[in-house]
Amino acid sequence: MTARRLGLPDKFVILAIAAVASAGCSGKAATGARYQPEQCRRIALLDVATGKTIRGAEDIALDPARDRLYVSAYDRRSVERAVRRKAFSIPEGGVYSVSLSGLLESGDEAPATPVVRADEIAGGLRPHGISFNPEIGEIAFINRGYQRIDDRWRMTPRIERIGVDGEAIVGEEDQTPCAANDLLDEPSQALISFDHERCDWRSGLEDALSLRRSGVAADDGARLFDAALFANGIARMEDGRIALAATREKALLLMDERGEGLKVSSRIALPGGPDNLTVSADGGIVAAVHPSLLLMGLDRRLALGAAPSRIVKADPRSGGVEVLFDDPGGALFSAATVAAEWQGALIVGSVVDEGLLVCRAARLRQGFGGPAQRLAAAALAKAAG
């Protein structure tokens, strides 16, 4: 979509739309959510190299064996402002390592150590989706590099790979889709989700006409699946299948590998559009979902209002969905885009907010929640349409 400067009339229209959308959404949190707001605290991440607080922890990956959490972060709005203004330089972000145990024990702040230096990445370091491969100790991420061409900044996504201690891993050139969103890094190949087929004005038509043309590609460029509405997070389940977040379908697509491609075997409806995915120790798929894509867009792109944050966990065996956390007004933590469970805690990241949200349940529960959690999820899914 072509960016343009908004005048006052445009802003008043947007605010009016947002007010209508807010009125149509439930302002109440899910009372059956496993983690309640009083059990959660926001933790600022401090870049140990610069001392600055980190904003925009869009995706995370767990490395329990090394007691590490890898965080992919950059300030999306500041980058887009710089691009629109044709600034001389564009802000960068980082891939950070955070102590898992330290995060759970810390107060209001936690140190975050850069895993890779920005000047080592062509086009600048602006990591998006991130994946950790424990078998080979490799971190892979979609990087959004910018080059100045004909006095304009142009973004090119590329898969970057680094070792857990920052050493660069050089491999064959990847055929990264222009709309690459997230990735699943595995020993044989990387699977890349792409949220649009095209990256020019035609991507807007895909959205307007609800064309199912996004999906999953291999890192050699082969298209494995291309029939989703805004493919987003991707994860490998315990049974070997692939879970794909279809954001605009408000669903998880569970897929089998068939021949040279992927085929949907089942789908799970969710109470919002899913973003990034992680797999919990009990095999559940933890997803940050957006109850209102409109409010998410207003917060993400224009810093208008606070987008809701909702975290759910889906059981790929039964199709059941449990609400883990719900903040319909974004009062505690807005625009959550990823979450992971670890040792009875929920760790949440956001594309626009600062730091992380960490929640500890009053007591551990087995399985996928009791009747209250399942009913809450069903009610929210019905409200989400």
C-alpha cells in the first residue's frame, strides 16, 4: 500500500471508525483466562550495549538448554517515518539474548545482550520473524534491509543466520519471498510464510478482495502452499505437522507434507487473527491473536489508541482453544504479537509496545484449562465471527 501523509480530515475519519469499532467489541476481559492482569508485570528490556530500552519485540524464540530467550525487535513506526521522509539514515533494531530464569526473577528491568552487530548485516539490522534450531545451535530471522535507490529507500527481506554466540553462518543464497513474514528453520531447509503474493499495489487488491494467495515457501523459492488469507506465524507441531497462522481467516491451518507441497488437514477457529506461534511443552500451539485488525492497524501504523492483546492456546488433537491472557483495551500491554509458555509462566512480546510482559499463574494447571477457560475461548471466537 502506498504511504501518504494524513491530513486532519483523514485523522478525524480514522478516529471515528475506531470509535465505532471499539463500541462493537466487548470491552471486558475473559474472566476465565488462565493468567489474569494482576499476575502479570511489564519488564523493560535494556540493551546492554547502548543502555536504551527496547521497543517492538515482535517475535521470540526459546532456548531452554542455554537458559536463553532470543528476541527479535525494532521500532517499526520510527523506521517507516524515516523511510517516508527520505531520511539520510534509518533506525535499526537487534536480535537479543535474555536470561530466561533472570527474566522470571527480575523486577521491572532485564538486560538484553545483542547477539549480532548491526554493521554485520547488509542493509541494516531490522529483524522480523525469528526461529531457533536447537539441533545445530542456529538462530535464523527474516531481516528487512533497506537500500537507497533513486533517492528512495527500498526494503528487501532476506534470511540471516547466526550462531547462538553471534558468529555469522554463510550458506547458499535464499530465495526469500518479497512478503516474507515468519520462518521455521530446520536442518534440511527453512520454511517461510509470506503474507501476500505480490508486494506492489496488487497486495492491496489481495486484501480488498480477500484473495487467498499467501502461504508457505521453501528457502529455495518453491511454493509449498498458497491458499491462505495473510499467512503469518509458522511452527512445527509435536506430531510433525505444520501449523500456519491465517490472520485474516482468524484460524490456524494444520498441514501435512504431501509430495512436494503442504495440504491442509484441519483448521482451528480462533477468537481473533493469529500472529506468531510457539509450541508449548504439552504440545499446545500458543498464539497471539488480534481481536480487531482495525484497531491493530491504527495502533501499529498511526499510534492511535492501544490495540487489544489476547493470547490463546490451541490443542491440535482436539481442536479446543483456551484463553491464556486477555487485555481488550491494551491497558497493560498493547498489540501483542507473540507469546510462549515456560515453566508455568507466560512471556509476551509486542510489535509496538516496550519490553515484554511476563505472567505467572497462581497455580499450575494441567491440560488445556477447565470449562471456564474453554467457554471463554468459545465465546470470544463467536464474538470475533
